[in-house]
Amino acid sequence: MHLERRILITGGAGFIGSFLCERLLESGANVLCADNFFTGTRTNVAHLLNHPRFELMRHDVCFPLYVEVDEIYNMACPASPIHYQFDPVQTTKTSVHGAINMLGLAKRVKAKILQASTSEVYGDPAVHPQPEEYWGNVNPIGPRSCYDEGKRCAETLFFDYHRQHNLRIKVARIFNTYGPRMHPNDGRVVSNFIVQALRGEDITLYGDGQQTRSFCYVDDLVRGLMALMDSPDSVTGPINIGNPGEFTIRQLAEEVIALTGSKSKLVFMPLPQDDPKQRKPNIEKAQEILGWEPRIQLRDGLTKTIAYFDNLLSDRMAAE
Ligand code: NAD
Ligand code: UDP
């Protein structure tokens, strides 16, 4: 007999996963974090290692896992374009074999399972903002396809397990998320710009910087994922979780420069292939069904994130 919920978080040592581990422990759950440390680190969860309800295991989701749990958050997958394009075959395997293995586990132990899907399933969207009904505009054979199509196939598997095996599923389409514990070298725009600004290096704008993104602070995102997991079984998603505030990448750069007081200059570099021109979630479903919406404005979230990187870089300099 167990009184507390037992929750498996794959990719739990990553940026979003580590916050999820923290919040779920605070909610009283037992948390099992499984990660192969491809982009995540033990450091991200070091402060949880002595917690009596926390367990960390090295595991690659491409292989089956046999554990007794009540809920699974399937977060395992590199999220930064640099990292997911480093070994694209492994990226597809992580999404597809990972989904098959975790769905198989959920089926065996009758667990509820949530998939960390992505706004990338909409590709370079021709519909703006993106509602869940939009089927997307995805290149199946480009450099981003390993991630986009892997995540799309994972969604297919989730819905087939739901229809075929009555699994309780939850599919969250996560839009660009930022905050402390992003890897300083992971290449994503928020961490790149903050690190560049703090070091006084050039800020690298890809293309003309007029492409847009909508940035969600990690605390808001994690609250949204937990609300989805705790929603009635009839709520499967897919459901967009993101902040609808839309900014050009140039505006983001200017905001980071203003908040850091940096003397960095903007430099323009080639736009990567298939880089989406615009992205903004329609979050009406999350508002109506989950009663969720983001609370943290970009400026406030950036201020917290800058403080984190400032400490990190100062500690590193002190250690050198
Ligand atoms: P992250 O790279 O920090 O975390 C991913 C974690 O998964 C890492 O700890 C990594 O080591 C682990 N991992 C990778 N492959 C694995 C494997 N085969 N087996 C076990 N663990 C593995 O990225 P993140 O930003 O925290 O993203 C978490 C999830 O959210 C990912 O699934 C990502 O696709 C999704 N997502 C994130 C964003 C975002 O903006 N951060 C947007 C959309 C979707
Ligand atoms: N980007 C940029 N400079 C950088 C890193 C990224 O201009 O140093 C741009 C990138 O081309 C894209 C946007 O910022 O248009 C968001 O990139 P990121 O890799 O963070 O996420 P994604 O493209 O997956 O949304």
C-alpha cells in the first residue's frame, strides 16, 4: 500500500524537468527522476538528492523501464536545436522509442502519462496565432525534422494508445520556455543573449531578427503541466501551454541589453534553415479547461534569469 503518489519524470535532470521534480516533491509526491544526462546534469537536481521522497536514476528512455508508478511526465528529449541536431537519429529514437517504452510502462502499471510535446509540431506556421486544431507546416526531411517529426509521431502514439488501450493520456504542446538552469551553452536564444550581454560579447541575431517567438517563464509552464496532469481523465489535450506575449528576436535582444546595462552590440548572422518566422500560442483551451494562464511578464522573467546567469558566470570566474 502507498499513500503518496509515485511519479516518474523522464528527463527530470533537465531544465524544465528539474523544476517539475521540485514542485512535485513540494506537493507531497514521491519523485523518481530518470535521465541519461545527455543535456541534463546531476547539478540541476543536486539540491534534491537528500530529499527522502526523491530518487535519481541514470536511464535512457530508448530502453524499457520497469518501475511501479502512478503518473509519468515524459520530458526526456533534447530541446535546443544545437543539441537535437547533434545526433538527429538519437533524437528521433528518444521521441519515438521513448514514447513507446513509456506508454508500454503506463499500460502495464495503469499509470496516467503526460507527453512534453512542442509548438514545433506546427512547424513554420501558416496560421497565426496557433490553435490546437492547426495541423502544422512541417518539413519532413530538413535539419529540424528529427525533433518535429519525432514529437509528432510521439503524439500519434499517445492517441493510439489512448484509443486502442484506453490509456489515460495528456499531451502538452509547450511553447518557448526560459528561466534559470537553462544550460549556458545550449544555444537557445534567451540563454545565448543573456550570456553574451553579461560577458559584453556581440549579441548574435540570426537573420534580420524580425522572426517572432512567445516566451513563457518556467514557473508558469510547470504550473500548467501540473494542472493538465491533475485535470479529469476526459482531458487528453493536445493543449497549448505557453505565454501569448509575442516579441521579435530583435526586441528580445534590446530588452536583454536594457536589463543588463550591457555595452554589447547586435550582430547579424545567417538564419538557420527552416527557422519558423512566427510563433504565438492560442491558449484559450488552457484558460477554459485548466483555468491556467501565465502570470510572469517577459521583463520580470528575464530579470530573474539574468540574476541566475550573473551568479553562475561570477562563480565560474571566481573558480578560474
Ligand atoms: P533539456 O535539454 O534541458 O532537458 C531534456 C532532458 O532530457 C535532459 O535532462 C536530458 O539529459 C534528458 N534526455 C535526453 N535524451 C534522453 C534519453 N534518451 N533518455 C533519458 N533522458 C534523456 O530541455 P528542456 O527545455 O528541459 O525540455 C524538456 C522537454 O520539454 C523536452 O521534451 C522538450 O522537447 C520539451 N519542450 C521544451 C521547450 C522549451 O522551450 N524548453 C519547448 C517545447 C518543448
Ligand atoms: N536565435 C538568434 N540568435 C541566437 C539564438 C537563436 O537570433 O543566438 C533565433 C533563432 O534563429 C530563432 C529564435 O531565436 O529564430 C529562437 O531560437 P531558439 O533556438 O531559442 O528556439 P526555436 O527556434 O526552437 O524556437
